[in-house]
Amino acid sequence: MVSSAAENPFRVSQLESLPFLFLSGTRETLLAKFAHHDCRGAIVGPHGSGKTTLLEELFQHFSVLGDEVCLVRLNDQKRCLSEDEREAISLADTILLDGAEQFSVISWRWFLLRLRKNQRLIITTHQEGWLPTVYECRTTPELFYDIVRKLDPTRISSASSCADLLARHHGNIRQALFTLYDEHCSR
């Protein structure tokens, strides 16, 4: 029997409902580091380690504070800002830039030069050095097992099978969850 996508505990809407799980520190310690670095900082980590999830939570945090927040995503297919995104960034109090490593060195410098001194900036990147690191995302088998159990408490899955699946995906939790989604669809 094949289950519907709406019944799949690993569907996107379920994943998005999970809060970011900090392996070390808290959102408050991240924000304290961010403030210490003049409200400029980087969330650093490999693919599928939770950088985007954390950035989306920070979007909500700053929005609740009343900030005008601009969240921009760059990736392999989109390596530069659109005219609309440039305009939104110029008006924003807080800028959240997902995938900063997509910028060339020249584009990155251009971007930084155009920021107002009082604008806050948090980026995600795979490597340190773009801005001071305010949080380092990483994955562990225990974290992945915890996420799987939160999404599907009825799933008969051992910690070791979750660890094996995560290892097959080289620590990329997002890809491991896609595999679980596919497996659930084929049941």
C-alpha cells in the first residue's frame, strides 16, 4: 500500500514545523555573539546541517521584534541578487542571506559596501571567514535520531539504523530525511 504525501510524516510541512535543535548553546548565546560582533555574523556548516532552518527561525525572531527583515537565498542556480532583492535589502533593518558563498569576491565586497552601518546582517555559508562565526551547525547521529523520532514517534527505527542512513548521506540530514520520505511513500 502506498501512502499519500499528506500522510507522510517526513513531508515538508512537518519538517518546517520542527524547531531548530541546538547542539551547543542557545539562540540567546548566538544573538549575544552577534551583538558582540556589531550585528554582523555567519552561521557556518556543511550542506544539510540546519543553517537555513536556523536562519528562518531568526527571521521570525527579528520580525516579532518589529524589524523590517529581508531574507534572500542564493544557490548554484541563483548566484546574484535581483533588482527587487537589492531594493528590499536597502530598506531592511535586518538582512538574512542564505548561501553567501555563491557570491564572487567582487560581488561580496560590493554587497558589504552598500550596507548601512546600522543594518544587521546574518549569513549562512559552508566555510568560515566571510564574517565572524556566531554559530556552527553540525550534525550527529543522535540529532538525526531525535528528529526522526519527533517526526514519526510510531516509526520502529533504531538509533543505529538512523546513524547508518545519516552516514550514507555524509551527515546531510536533509538528504537523509528525503530518503525517509521516499521510503514512507513506498510502504
